[in-house]
Amino acid sequence: MKTPPPPSASHRPVRLAALAVVAGLLVAGCSASGDRSESTTGSVGKAGGSSRIKITMVTHGAKGDAFWDLVRRGAEAAAAKDGVELTYASDPDAAGQAELVRDAVRNKADGIAMTLAKPQAMKAPIAAARAADIPVVGINSGIDSWQSEGLLEYFGQDESVAGQAVGNKLDALKVKHALCVIHERGNVGLEARCAGVKKTFGGRTENLYVEGTDATATTAVITARLRQDPTIDEVVTNGAQFALLAVKSVRASASRAEVATFDLNKNLVKAVRNGSVQFAVDQQPYLQGYLAVDGLWLYRTNGNISGGGVSPVLTGPAFVTKANVAAVAKFAAGGTR
């Protein structure tokens, strides 16, 4: 992929007053629709010099989702180190996320990091960013689309590879019937995970779709399915919080199924330690946020392109089990794993 030479750091005025500019490193929850954007400013005079590079990160994360808090914290840490003015915005609705990217273009960001959970919806805003000579990198989702969409770099996990690794793990555990829970319809990353499980797992696999924004409904749907089919002996979820809901469903249904999950947080670490969740697949969301911001800063200041623009920078998968969970527990407690 041909990449234009890196433009110099901008000296443009601060963006619209609607974006709150905050001194120092913020650790806050994800924004969603409504008040969806917030600006985080790193320290003056660090690696970015006296003129700040402005980077916007736009994700499909839902409000209150601990996974995206980790992504954001990593981004904020890199912004503080590099002296970057960071704006984080999120919207789980694809149209809303696309509009947030257009906002970043209109506000003349020096770089944009974004997720591609629903790549088709992001085509037009990405094209607008490229037309404005704004470098765009992908994070977390869209590993099969970032190059075709003309993104500069990609930081995340190959979800198909991660799913295949889980399938092999289930075989080793002698699982026979796995239920793969998908909490967001149309999310290419979640679909790829479950497809990967099915590809390598020797037993029976079925997908169960739930409304991930409604914890009560999610628990009820999983509970009902486990009651309907007692042959299900493994529930695989696509997020730490959903694994904890699945544990409740297993108990409520009197099922003998075990629970495993993609992704990790401090509460899930406790569940792995006490054995209520067998294992988690860690894609290191903090690292994804950190590398995306640092990668854009390096491109702007030194012309570096991670992966050379032809290969993704992989942040996972790594298995966290009862045998090794103590090694990451202290970091999870600190809010970075």
C-alpha cells in the first residue's frame, strides 16, 4: 500500500468548545450517544514538543463497558507520554460512529484511530479523512478490512485465529457441545471468533444471539437455552461481563456447562481464580489504545509505520487460566488489564 509522506504537526486552534479540554491524564468511562466526545490533553513539552498533535479515537464501545475503559486508558497513557491532545468518542450505533469520524475530519484532527466493527458503514467517513490527508489507523476490529479501506496501520487481535485457538482448547478439555454467545449482531469480530471456534472444534457448535446492552435479558436468554438443551457443556462468551452473566445462567438453569470467554477485566480475573470461569482469551485492550495513539504520533513526528502498512500489529490472543492468572491479577486490579 502506498502511503503519502507524513504531514507536519498542526498549529490549528483548539477544536469546538463542545469538546471539553482537560489538563492532565483522565481516567473516565466511555462516552456514548448524546455527550459522546471528550478531549484528553497530555503534558506540554514532552515528546510532542510545544505544538500539540491532535488525535481522535472513535470506537463502537457502549457506555459503561469496562473493556473500552481499558482501551481508553491505554490511549490516554500514550497521549500523556507523547504530549498529544486526545479526543475519545464512542457510539455503538454504526451510523453514530460514522458521524463521529466525520466530526473528527471537520475538526481537522491530525490523526484518527477507529474501530471497524461494521466496515461498510465506515467507508464514507474514512474516504473523507483520506481526502483531507488525515492518517487513519484501525484498532480492535476490522482486521480483514483495514488494508482495503486504506488505513495506515492496524492494532488488535486476529479474531479468527483467536477463535480457532479456543476451538483447540475446547477439544483438549473434551468439550462436546459449545454455545457461542454473540452480544452484537453484525459485528464482524464477534462473528469471526465464533466461526473460528467452529472451524477447529471437533464437537457441536451453535451461536446464540443476545442483546448485549440488556444484562437481564442476556442472562434470561442464556438460561433458557441451557434449560432447553442439557447437552450443552460449554458456554463461550465474547466479553468478560457476559461470562459473568453466563455463570449466573449456569447456576439458574442447574446446567453442568462450564464457562469460557474472550476478553478480560478485574472481575473476570476473580472468576478465573475461583474456577467459575475456565479461561479467558486476552487481546490486551489497553495495549491496543496505547499503540494506536503512539503509532499515529510516530507517523506524524518521524514517518514510522508499524507493520510497514502491510501487516497488522497483533496484541493477542493469550490464554489466561487458573494456572497463570496471578501474573496478570495485579495489573487487572490497577485497571490496565
